[in-house]
Amino acid sequence: MTKRRGILVAVSLMFLAAFSVWFCLVSLKNVFLTFVVYYLICCIGVPVYDSLVLKKEGFNAMLNGLGLPRPSEKLLLLGISHGLIIYGAMLGAYFLLKSSIDFAGVMKSVLSWGMPVSGKPLIFVIMVLCNGFVEEVFWRGYCMGSLLPAMSKTKAVLLTTLFYASYHMVTLFSFFGVSWLGVILVLVVVTAGLLWGFMRSYYKSIWPSAVGHMFATAGYMTIFLLI
């Protein structure tokens, strides 16, 4: 595969993944379909099918290609340390700003997506265990890993972050509108995407970003439990 074709394929897959969230969650308002199409098919199915079926790689080769070599203690500690900072910052911001945020509007959007709010604890566990890790496998592991041979590290990080932030922008604006808070939260997502992207390129592993992303998910899901 030529470099140009590799870039085109990666960009197309990133666009389809971002579009699937908008279409299934915001347009169709179906959270179950979003899990199936985005998480199972796009984030897990595509990388596994490409590695094991199309490229005919072994399981270990697939893991290495996705940035999942055997994790070192240093990488895990890096993920935990910056993840705890993110988690603490999110909860601190919640308690500081909760009186000025329309959480009723947030819950209205969540309910309109078919989210079973009565099962909040179960949703919390599923999201914390799956969301961060699965997204890192796709965005920083698979997509960015596909771009790195064809372009500079900086360009690969920026391009991946652009698509990664795009569907977060749609969901955040559906929660808070195009407001100062919505814009700030989108910038926070962009910053996190850049941080995790550069971590992936520097350490050649997604373990630090995957662990940190899990704590970030735990942060907003803890807020989900509190509201």
C-alpha cells in the first residue's frame, strides 16, 4: 500500500467512526446501536479484521502493531499518575461550577438517547472498563499507527486528534449548546487527544494513554452518577 493510499484509508476510517457516533447517537438517538457500530465494529472489529484477516498477522504482532506490547511498570505508572490528575481536575471543576451548569439539560439529552439511567452503576462500570481502552486501541493504536509510516509524528497526532475531537464536539454541544462551557470542554478534549497522541508516538505504546483515558472516563462518569 502506497503512503498516499494508507493516509486515505486511515482518514476514511476515522471519518466513518466519528460519523457513526453522530448518526447513531445524535441523529437516531440510540445508545445501544452506538455501542455496536462505534465500539464493536469500528473500534475493535476493524483493527482486528485488518490485522488478523487482511494482513494475516499473528496475535502478538497485532498487539504490537496496535501499540500494546507487554506494558512496563514505568508506562503504567505514567498512565495512572496523569490519569489521577485528570480525574481530580474533572471532579474539582464539577464541584466548583455545578451551580452554574444546567445538568437537567444534560440528563434530558442522555434520556433522549435511550440511556437506561436506572442502571447508572452498571453503565459506570462498562464505560470505565471499555471506553478509554477501546478508543485508544482505535484512535491512537490503529489509526495513528497507520498514519505514522506515511507522515511526520506531529502531523499524525494532529490529524488523529482532529477526527477524535470532532464527534466529542457534537455530543458536548448537544449537552451544553455552543456555549462558553461547550467550547472549553471541546478544547479540553483536543488537549487530551494531543497529549495521548504524543505519548503514543514517543513511547511507541498506547498503555499510558489507555490508562489515562480510563481515569478520564471515570471522571465524567462519576459526575454522571452525582447528577
